[in-house]
Amino acid sequence: MTQVLILSRADLQELLTLDVMVPAIEKAFVAFANGRALTYPVVREQVEGHRGIFGIKSGYLLDEQVLGLKAGGFWLDNAAKGLTAHQSTTILFDPASGVPTAVMDGNHITTVRTSAVGAVAARTLARPDSSVAAVLGCGVQGTAQAEALCHVLPIREIRTFDTSAANCRAFAARLGARAGVNVVEAPDARVAVTGADVVVTAVGGRQPVLLSEWVGAGTHVNAFGTDTKGKIEVQTSLFARATLIVDDGVQASTLGETQAAVTAGLIPADGPWTTLGEVLAGRKPGRVRADEITLFDATGLAFQDLIAGSLALALARERGLGQMASL
């Protein structure tokens, strides 16, 4: 009889923090660049009649010997049901037999692995002295991205913009509690961005929220809100001014922020791409000048969920967390 470990959201919140996830994600990006972390074609489809998007991201970590997937997506009406819009579940399998080994909440995994990606990208591509951040979109992911910036950079001021007053209040309460960090709610996105060293976009909309003219020399942009065909957050003309780094060329050009730049002819449809993994592996440069604008297009990759799940499984076994179930 197959025994599967079930890990709840509470379990994962205890197990997976930025302290353990940032080094794991950095290592995983290098493995991806070296062909040791495989990703399979993404499923990303509208759920007609329910204002939802359902997706599956799957892959195989060769060194960790973890096969698995994350299934879930985004449902716009969930707030009225007392649920977060993002819902997902992560499942791990034994690659030698196909037997499932663990089922776990995918919501915390998505949040913490994505914030860890933001931390790695900012540490690698932003100016090391970056102290002022602008966060456009103050929901769950925007808040997590702000915490990630504070984890790796000497952030002293965070300027926020969100159309939801409740999101802004929750963001300020959480980030404002950090010693030495001043949170300022900007009246509009332009005021938030002007003069910022690092900009995060985490709105998930279909109209640009970040305009090129607001972005000054030396700025780094972490674009995290676009992961579906038709979405856009960054004005396409910024691609003509910025050095582009992607998590994956195929996903960025078809699902990510880069898709609009490809359509506009600013970026070739087939690259060549510079990936974050290649920069971390030392094969390609990232930022080379202090006045350079860098733009990281994050679409979310299966290996990020799997490395998080693999780490959670190992730590849970060490600490005796979770519940075993028989299938």
C-alpha cells in the first residue's frame, strides 16, 4: 500500500522560509542552466464560467531525483468566498516507480518560492547599494516580493501603489514592522516609481502599470505579475532601454512580460536569451554598469515548485511534521 506524506499550509509555513529557500532557489537555477532541472510543457487554460485560470507546471530534478507537478491557478471571485485568489496543490513522485510520495499545499510554496526568486534576481541584478523600492501591487505576492528585497538589499524606503486600500493597509502593517524600513503609500504609480532603485510589478493586469519614462538610469525591475498570454504590466518601450534577463526564454516570450515586446518586434521571438541561471552560473553577464537598467521577467518554472517541495519533504521527515495517508 502506497504511503503518502500530507503537508498542510501551516506545516509549509514553518518549514519553508526565505532563509532556506533563497540558497535552494539559486542552486536550482544553476541546475536548470546546466540541464539538471527539467521542465515540461505548461498547461494554462481559462476555466469558462468561473472566471478562473487553471494550470499545471511539471518537471524532474535529476540530482534530487524528484518528479512532480503543481496544479492550480487563479480565481477572481474567490475573495467573496473567503478564499485567496491563488489556489494550488503540489504533488511529488518517485521517478523510479511513479509512486506518489507527498501531497502538499501549493499556495505557500508558490508564495515563498516566487519571493525567493525575486530575492535572487534582485541580489544578482540590482545595484548593491539599492535602498529605495517601489512595489506596484500590494497583494500577497507584492508583499512577499517586498520582504524578499529587504532580505538581500539595504532597503530603507518602500513606496507602494495599489488600487485596493485594504491591500495597502495590510502591506504597511507587515512591512512597516521591519526595523529601519519606511513604507510610503504613493498617490499613483508614477510617484512610487520615480527615483526608485528597484521596482516590483505584481499586479497581474492587462494594461501597463509601469511606464518606461518613469524608470531612471540604474534601476532594476522585477516583473512578476505576467504569467499568462495577454497579460502585461510593463510598457513595451522599456525593453528598448533595458538589459533583459528571463527565467526561461520560451515561457517569457509566450506567457511572460516579454511576449508583448516580441509582438512589437523589439525582441526576437527565438532570442537569444540571457537567463538568470546562466548569470548565476557565470556564463553570461548580468548588470555590467551602475547606470544600466535591468529587467527580470519572471514567469514561474516547475523546478522552483519542485525544489521547494523536495526541501519541505526532507525537512518534514527530519522534524516529524505532516501526516501519512494510505492510498
